[in-house]
Amino acid sequence: MESNVDRILARYDAATDAERADGANWYPIAHSLAEELADSKRTLYHTAGVIAALSPQVQWPVNARSAAAMVRAARSRKGQPKVSGYPANRAKAWAMARGSAPHSVLGGDKVISFFANILGDHDAVTIDVWAYRAATGKDGNQPDGKRYAALADDYRTAAAARGVVPSTLQAVVWLQVKRTWRGN
């Protein structure tokens, strides 16, 4: 019987050279965006939180534009801009853009892990629906709680087997499964 680690490794091994390169650059690019958005009031800590808060069910280019618009509006003391994302997530992003501490605002295993990855935590594993599909071979919602922690450990085990950091392996696998998942 194939394990989650076996499925993750199969996806990683099937990744193209471009997916491996893009996966290795995924979190450094997100980190660079957070650095570009930061200023004396909105530190990297805040801007990474804005990006993470807006991320659920939002494609990366839209997420990046929305985070930039949110921070620009807060900087210029304008009202909260109309950006993509769920209303509750926009409210969290707006609070952080205006100086609230991310750890007092952010919630959910996926968002908190994404936030950690953006800040440079390579051991955190962001598991969204695509990372879940890669690990389990099933459609479904992203896990939470103990199931999330177990899948994150599966990604860490797979990363150790390939000699890469967990965040990079997860990003490579995410790109590979997003490209090849049935129905895409």
C-alpha cells in the first residue's frame, strides 16, 4: 500500500527541472515581496502576515497585487481597498497592514505555516488542497489539527529522503501536482 510519503516522493521525482527551480524560488520570492512592502511601521513581520492572510483560495499573482494594494492604502491612510480574498481574511490583512501583530490576528494551520515560510522558516510546511492531494491522492479540503501536523511530518520525511528543505520540497510538489492533477 502506497503511503503519503511515497506519493509525495513520486510527485517530487516527477517534477520538471522548471518546477524544481520555481519551487526552490517560491518562498524566497514571497519573502522578497514582503521585504519590498515593509517600511518603518509595517515590518517584514507585518507584510508577511498581510500576504499570508490574503492567500486562501487566491492565486499568487492576485495575492501579491492585493497585498501590495492593502499596504499602499494603509501607508497613505486611505480606507481599506477592495482586493481579492474572503472578507474575514481581508479584515485580518487590513489590521496587519495598519500595524496589528500577525500572531494576534492570523489563524488556521495553512495560513500560519505560509506566514512562517514567507519569513524564512524552511521546516514549516504549507498544506493547502494541492499539497493535500499530492500527499493523499484524493480530492478534499486541506486538513487541520492533528491531520495537518501528520501530513506536514510526511512532507518533512520526504524532504529528508531527497536532501532538500521541507518548504522547497512542498513548493516543488505543489507545482507538479497543480500541473498534472486530473481535471486541470
